[in-house]
Amino acid sequence: MPVVPSRSESRRGLLAALAAYTLWGILPLYFVLLAGINPFEIVAWRIVLTLVFCAILITAMRQWDEVARVLRDRRLLGRLALAGVVIYINWQTYVVASTSGHVLDASLGYFINPVVTILLAVLLLGERLGLVQWLALGATVVAFGIIAFGYGTFPWVALVLALSFGYYGFVKKDVGGRVSALPGLFVETLVLTPVALGILGVLGATRGLDAFTAEPAELALLACAGIATAIPLLLFAASARRISLTALGFTQYLAPSIMFALGWLVLGEHIPVARWIGFAVVWAALLVLSVETLRGARRSRHSGPDGDAASEPGPGG
């Protein structure tokens, strides 16, 4: 029988989840402040600095044995390498969106992530959908059509972010019981480090690295990229062990909501009528999906304890 966390543990878990998703929500502002640096260089430094920061934490927490175990397990290493490739696509798209005035597109991508997760379950796991899930999928397709027609361009940023993040979560759930968050993130960034060094080498040889000519404040911000990546992930991991999957699922809407508010109210991104209508359709689908999730959780509690915990990270990885 699963162990039910105490009320104080659940409260700490909820606070950790809220902190993680709040940090992920304001992350676009961090990258906007780095807009003077090439977005590919930003992600390359982010990978390298995250690796360094994770190595420091792993040393402090004495988890090198687990890292060595993962590196010896070819199947597990392969799955984490795949996760690394997918999260690179997500990170790069996210940074380009944040530094080029497309924060609203990024927020749309993370709003529709629960729907994408359902779609992946159908395509990859052969799961069958109920009426509510089909309605949510249909509404999302309609919303994309409305936005594309009214705005004149297909929302590729949102689609790439949603699909890459959704598949990353799928892979992480597959390995979640065999590797903890910190060693897993270290191995993912270790796999990506040759790519990051290659990008830095090419940029350095062709146009010069912006980090070497950046203002001191900008360089200090860039130096914190590893911390900005790892801290929300560790907070999320702490919350996932303490609160239910249902509670954690609802907190995930906090990040794209903050991103939407930042894009609209702080960064002044234009929202045409078609985009308002498209977002409204997505929000309606999420509301219906959330109500169904709550009903499902209540049915599960009546039939037996729910001890599930999510292992999926948040926006921007």
C-alpha cells in the first residue's frame, strides 16, 4: 500500500511546485535580458554551465555512483541521450522565441502540452480516448486553425515546443523510476556537451562569441544559466515526491499563464482578435479536461489510494 505523505509534506511539495512553475514562468524575462547574445550561443553556454552546476551538486550530494551506473546501462543511457536531443530542440526553440518577441507563442505551446501528452499516449502507447479527451484534441486543432488563419502564419513555435516537451516528458516518465532527477539531468547535458562545444567553436570561428564582448551585467546573467536551469528542475523533483499527480498537473498551468501575462502586459506583444479567439478555445478545452481529471482522481480515490507522482519537467526544461 503506497505511503500517503503527511499534510506538512504535502504543503512543502505544493510550495516547491509553485516555486518551480513560477520560475519557469518568468524565465522568458531572463532570456530577453540576454537578447544581445546569439540564441544558439545562449543555449550552448546553458548546456555547458548546467553540466558544471550539476557536477558540483552531485559531488556535494555524493551521487557519482548513480551517474556511473547510468553510464554503464546502455539502454538507460540511450533513453537519456534521446531525452537530451529532444530537450535541446525545446531549449533552442524556447530561447529563440523569448529573444525574438514570441513569448505568447511559447506560452501557447505549454498551454496545449496536456493535450499533446494525450495525443502521444494514443500514438505511442495505443491508449483509447474518452469523449472529453477527443473534444480537447479537436478544440486544440480548431484553435491552431483559427490562429493560423487570422494571424497569417502557422504557430510553429507553439507546436514545436508542445511536441518536444511532451515527448521529453514521455521519455522521462519511462526512465523516472531508474534514475533520479539530478544524475539524469547531468547525463542529458553530458551527452549534449559535444554539440554545445561544437556550436561555440563554429560561432567563435565565424562571427566571434558574444559572451566575450558582452556587458558585465549581461555576462553575469549568462553565467547563471546553469543555476537558472537546474534550480526549477530540483524544486519540481522535490514536489513530485510529495504531492499527487493531479495536484501537480494543475500547477503546470501557472507557468504558461505567467508567460502569457509577460508577453502581453510587460513585453507588449500584439494579440490580434484571432489569437484571442484561439487562446480562448484552448483555455476552454483545458477547463473541460481539468474537470474530467478531477472527476477521474475522485473515482481513483474511491477505488483505492492514488500514489502516483509525475516526473515531467516544466517549460524551458
